[in-house]
Amino acid sequence: MRSSGLRGILIYCAHYTCSHSIAISADRWSDHVRLSDLESRFVCKACGKRGADVRPDFDWNKKPVPMMGYR
């Protein structure tokens, strides 16, 4: 993960009716862990289903850009 500059990950619930997502730091896992290794470990806090779609978050340290409707 670190070799590609990955510092954060985006996690989306794998259940088709749930839209829960979260962005977290990837610092807790070692360098040799692949994102696909993590997918089965997550349990959604909203619906309780196991499994997730894990994606890299290369903009982990950047502030959100204000847009229309942004609060």
C-alpha cells in the first residue's frame, strides 16, 4: 500500500441496499497488505453486513473543496 503513496482508504458497504461509507487512515496496516485482503474484515456499522468495497484515498490529507450545497 505504501509504495503507491496510499495513506487513507475509502470503505463502502458491500450490501446493495446500504449506502454507508467512511474514510479512514491506512496507517494501522503493514506495507505488504493489499486492499483486497481487507474487504472481508469489515462489518458495516449501519446495517451489520460483512464485506466492503475498499478503495484507495490518495487525497487523504487534502481539505474538501467547497462546492455548491457544501456545508
